[in-house]
Amino acid sequence: MNEPLPKAPHSLEATGRGPIRSLLPYLWPTAETEMRLRVVVALACLAAAKVANVVVPLFYKQAIDALTVPAGSLAAQLVVPVGLILAYALARVLALGFGELRDALFAKVAQRAIRKAALSVFRHLHALSLRYHLERQTGGLSRSIERGTRAIETLLRFMLFNILPTLLEIAMVGVILWGLFGGWIAVVTVITVLGYIAYTLAVTEWRTKFRREMNETDNRANARAIDSLLNYETVKYFGNEEHEANRYDQALRSYEKAAVKSQTSLSLLNLGQGVIISVGLVVVMLLAAGGIVNGTMTLGDFVLVNTYLVQLYMPLNFFGFVYREVKQALVDIEKMFDLLRVNREIADTAGALPLAVGGAEVRFDDVAFGYDPRRPILKGISFTVAPGRTVAIVGPSGAGKSTISRLLFRFYDVSGGAIAIDGQDIRSVTQTSLRATIGIVPQDTVLFNDTIYYNIAYGCPDATREEVERAARLAHIHDFVARLPDGYQTMVGERGLKLSGGEKQRVAIARTILKGPAILLFDEATSALDTHTEREIQANLREVSQGRTTLVIAHRLSTVIDADEILVLEDGRIVERGRHQELLALGGSYAAMWTRQQEAAQFHGVLVPQPLAAVLGEGAASAS
Ligand SMILES: Nc1ncnc2c1ncn2[C@@H]1O[C@H](COP(=O)(O)OP(=O)(O)O)[C@@H](O)[C@H]1O
Ligand SMILES: [Mg+2]
């Protein structure tokens, strides 16, 4: 199941068997007797409906014969046709009734299968690695699921309620015609129908590539539109509306081309189908007319043959469309199930136990890592955060600081060395337990397009209102929220874009506080705040991280001066380590950064009349 799929171009066989086999467990769930019972009864109804359907013209024929060839008495002349007409009506009602019963019974099976399949794909997508998601376009993924589920419905509806019944009907009609009139009429009817089907399959097979092209270009156009709209602000910053429109139009143009090809080939298909059916009809009618002239056939027989052909012709006329839809559905279903076959990059080892958390000591032991093996990012990182202590990581942008947090959270596995919590390698424990232990306030916070309350409560969905507000107070967001017209019910907009960077960060801090994990990780969590607010939060964060193992990735050095150890990361290596005062005394990178930032702060202090220098001085004093 977890094998990567070979990316071979699909033939009809390849697209036909894979998706149906993938779908079977959902349609025939071994655990659900009711569903299987429904399938069986629905299939029985299907057969019954078709039998009734085929019987209808027989009563029709006999009624006509009874009317055109008068029997002896007047009573017989009336009774026989009326009885036949009633039987004809009953057969029609039965055909209809069984058909509806079949649909009603099967609806639950189909909907249940769709739900189960969509859910397992969705779960699987969340189980896939961050790397996978960074490389995918989310719009494309959700469309694949949407298309796939819709395709399951299409496939089931057409396959079971159109294709299968039609084939059954063709067989029955063939047998009846053979029985009644022998040879030619049956042979011509069956040949016409089979020729029609063969032609349809062949042409549809040929034009599938146009459909697929259409699908792909449609996907591309959509992904481009979404990506462009997500970057609305960036587009404006650079005045690139025209560029974006061109890119979108490029995708649309390929779609246009593919769609036109698809439509033209469709017309060709329909034309051929019409010709085949017409020729068949003419030949059969001529044969039947000849039969009447010879006296071997009655008028009723002539009508019967005609009725059967028209009755077959109707679903067959539909069959071309059905086949195209089914073909498309198979492609879409396969695409969706392909997602299920994507390997999990990060998987729990067999028999992984939950992480046993004691004091929550975090240890990096000679950790090496690169997103791409050709470009190492971390080159032998070793440090330990003792239980309940705070370690800070500072360094220039791109040094690998956030990478350290992603590794600790096991979004990726290390390529060398090991990361352990309380002596347990994080690769040997379950991901769920590991992630429950760690609370991260990420560098770039993205919020759900819901209320502020929902976003904070996300840290612990069954928290009480009081707990949510307490967390909001600690994160210094409560007063801000209280002043909003809609308070906690304020919607934050897509990805949280209606909040400022600082507000988003504080919501993120609040929800992590609410989660209350043993290990805290702040990745430049207050970088978007002004110095004043940052200092206010800092005090609360200190309180929150009291007794919790804490890793602080910091941008402003003034926020880490009281850390138990400060690591200076440069180009994937720890170049300096120690406490604030020791590092200052060392006079290396850290001291240089410190001086730079202080100068910047003082310069800033000139522009914004704030006793920043005093604030910074006070911070330095508290560290010593
Ligand atoms: N998903 C990724 N794929 C490839 N390279 C990445 C990825 N994420 C980050 N990088 C690269 O890794 C380096 C370190 O990134 P990061 O840890 O985010 O730095 P920072 O110290 O600023 O937090 C950067 O050069 C960045 O370009
Ligand atoms: Mg970073």
C-alpha cells in the first residue's frame, strides 16, 4: 500500500482496474453487514427492474395482435386486450418501482463510501510530511479530493445503474428476439449494439488524452489563480497585476486549446454513433417489413422489434456520455487514491511507545541536517536544555535556527546525530506524544479563518472560557480583544490576515500557553512587537516558562539576556556559547551583535521619544 506508484502513462486497463480495486473495500465493507445487504438487494432490484422492462414490449405486442386479429366472441375481443394492457401497465410500474427501490437502497452505500474515502485521504494528507506539503499546491490537493469524491458518485451511478443494466438488457433482448424470430433480426440488433459500443470505446479511448490535458490545464490555471490571489498584497507592492494576468492567461490559453480539441473530437464521436444506430435501425425495420409481407410476422411483431430497438437505443444514446464520464471518473478516482499511496516520510516505528516525559530534558547530540542532501544546513549541533531551564539560540537570518525547531518537532528527521527528550530518541517514540509535549510559537503564524476565540482555544479545544481568557491575558492580547467591537467573536480573515503581525503573534502565544506543554519553543515569537509590548510580554513569558524546558530563538538580544545558556548559531554551527555576560566579555560575534543592536535602539530612541536606553540598561542589570 505504501509503495510509490510508477508514473507510467495509463492505458484503459491501467486506469480501469486500479481505481475500482481501490474502491471495492469501501463498497463492500466487511465490517458493515447492513451495507453489504443493501448492495445485494440493490443488485437484485436492478435485475428485477430489467426483467420487467424487457417484458413490457411483449405485452404491448400481444395487445396489438389481439386488437388487429379479432378473436371469436365480442367478449373475447375486449377482455383479452384489456387484460394485456393492464399487464403491460403493471410491468411498466414494476420496472419503475424496482429501479427507484434500487436507487434508494444504494444511496446510503454510495454516500458512505464517498465519506470514508474522502476521510481517509484527508487523514493521510495530514500524516504526510511538511516537505510534501511545501512542495504541493494546496489548491491542487483539495481539488483532487473534491474531484475524486464526485467521481466516485459518478462511477457508481453510471456503472451500476446504467452500464450494467444496459448490458443485461441487450443480452435479454437478444435472446428474446432470437427466440421469437430466429436468426437475422437478433443478429443485426446485437451487431449494431456491439458495433456502437466498440466504436464508442475506441474513439473515447483516443480522445481521453484531450480530456486529461483539459483536466491538467484546468488544475494549473486554478492553482495559479489561487497562488496569485493569496499573494494579493505582494502583487500590489510590485505593481505586477499585468504579469499575474499574463501568467493566468497562459494557463487559460492551454485550457482553451485542450477544451476545443476535446469538444471537436466529441462531435466526431457523436456523429459516428448516430450513423451506426441509424443503419442498424433501417436494416432491422426492412427485415421486419419483409416478414410482414411474407406473412411470417404480425403487425405486433413489427411494433415489438421497433420498440425493443428504441428502448435499447435510449440508454445507448446515453452510453457514449456515460462511458466518457466513467472514464473521467476513473482518472479522477485514481488521482485521489494516488494520494493515499504517497509514502509517509516521517512514520512511527513499529511498536513506538509514547514519550515518557519526566523533567523534559532536551538534548541535541551532534545533529546534522539538510533539506536537500546536497546542501547541509546544520553541521553538528550539540546542546542540552536541562529540565525547566531556558536556552536561547541567536544568530543571523538563515543560520538554521528555525530548522532546529522543525527538527525538534520532527517535521523532518535528522540526517546525522540524534535528538532526545529525557533520554528517548524522538524517532523512537510516537509522533502524537512527542508533539503533545512541545508547544511552538512559530516565526510566521498562520491563523484559521475563524474567530479569535476559536484560534486561541485551538491550543486546547476543551478549555473553558476562563482558561482561554487567562491565556489571552498572559499573551497581552486580552485588552486588545476586549476593545474590538465583536470581541472574541471577531473573525481574523484568511490565514489571519486581518490581524497585524504582532496581534497574530500574541494569539499564537496565547494558544501555546493554553496548550500548556512541558517544552516551550519560541521562534522569534515577539519579533513583530514593538520593544515596549515585547518587554511586557517577556515578563509573562518568563512566568509561563517557569518550570518548563524552554528554547527561545531570538532576534532581539535584549530578550535573551537572562537565558541559562545562549548559543550563537552561524552557518549551521554553534560558534559561541555561554551566558550573556560571558559572551559580552568574549568580545566575539555576540558582543558585536549586541553593540549593533544597542546603537540601533538608541538611534530609534531619538526618533521615538521613549526611554529605551534606560529600558535596555535595566534589562542588562537584571541579567547580572
Ligand atoms: N523547506 C525548506 N527547503 C529547503 N531549504 C530550506 C527550507 N526551509 C529553510 N531552508 C533553508 O535553510 C536555511 C536555514 O533556514 P532557517 O532555519 O529557517 O533559518 P533561520 O535561522 O533564519 O531561522 C535557509 O538558508 C533556508 O533557505
Ligand atoms: Mg527562522
